[in-house]
Amino acid sequence: MEWEAPGIVLETRPYGEGDLIVATFTASHGAHSGLARGGASRGRVALWQIGNLVSLRWVGRLPEQLGSLTGEMIQAIAPGAMEDAMSLGLLRAVCAVAAGALPEREPHPPSFAALLHLLPRIAANVATAGDLARFELVLLADLGYGLDLASCAVSGETEGLALVSPRTGRAVTEAAAGVWRGRMLPLPAFLRDEALPGNAADWRDGLRLTGHFLERDAFGHHHRPLPEARRHLYQMLEARLAASG
């Protein structure tokens, strides 16, 4: 059994002396791991940096085996992200979320396309925490946990949506929330309108929103918390907001 496809490096861990187990993500094969022999060597370690887009070849005797993974660089993402602390935090967070939430060997083309669009922006240091929140909305929907942000769950209104029920994932207006407002999650406008960039406070609220449902559903169903890299990014954003007054 073997396949070849462009893929994104999501995660690596050492295996033996000089080898790596590499978790990758492709459009046609989903999240797929393999053994990269010599992957930790000086000549190959740069290839297997998280976020990199790599031309992958996986070979195994049986489909369920770990198999052997080789690759050639298509686009290096990690070096650009390392030039900026927030970009590096975004890269680590998005790869950790994808690696932890995606089921093994199950294609998820919408999530792959969204991640493929985001990574070059991270490498160019132009991506924001809001872009991560938008990716996480796509991922949640792709995994079957999509939020309903089109209309108010109470009134049916499509304007003035400002909150989301943490239980149902449905949007509501301020007026419709009533006495339950304090229990709702803020819905920043940029998550409903791609033309709006949002600001740091909006991005924080967006990450709080998507993080709640990722932790409850995508990770909670596997009895795992949100990845530490994702938590760290949220804390970094909050610290920057506090420092700016």
C-alpha cells in the first residue's frame, strides 16, 4: 500500500535514535501519521517542521500500519513564523488543534483548504488570532459540530446577533437573550462577516467562543483538554490586551 500527496506537517515526536513519527494532513487521506527515518538528522529536520507544506509519500504493507513517510519540501512555513512571537504562537496553536481534533485517516477537505489558506499568511506575519478563530469555525463545522450563526434562535432575526448559547451553539440577539445574557458567549461581528477584520478584543472573544466548543465537543468527546499551545496563544492575546490598557 502506498500513496503520494501534498500534505501539511502537524506534529512530530522522536522515535528511537534519529527517527521521527510525523503527523500530517492531506486533502485525500486526512490526518495520517508515518515513520520518517532519519527525520531528526541535521539534513532532514528542517523538512519536518510543523506547518510546512510537503510532497509526501507514505508506504506500508497494510493500510492500518504506521508505515514509512518520506517527503520533499513544497513551501517552508516555519522559518517565516519564527520571526514573530504571535505568528509562531498562531502556527503552534493551529497545528496542535488540527492534530488533536482531526480523526485519523478520515478526509476533511474543507479543513485542509482552510488551513492551506491560513499557513502562508502566518509565514508572512500577516495572520491574526481572528484568522485562527475563523479556521476553528470551519473545523468545527467539518467535524459535525458547526455553530448556527445565521439567525436568532429565539426571534429568527438575522441582524443584531451578538451572543451565542454555550449549550446549543445558536446565535441570539441582545434583546432575545434577556436574563440569560450573562451566561452567553460573545459573538464578534467578524465571525459572521469576512469583510470585517475585527480587533484584538474581538479576536479574543472569537477564540473564547470557538475554544468552548472545541473543548466541549472535538476534544471533550475524546476526554482531552484543548492543546497547551492553543491555551498559550489565548493567554498571550489577553496579556497584550491588558498591556495596551
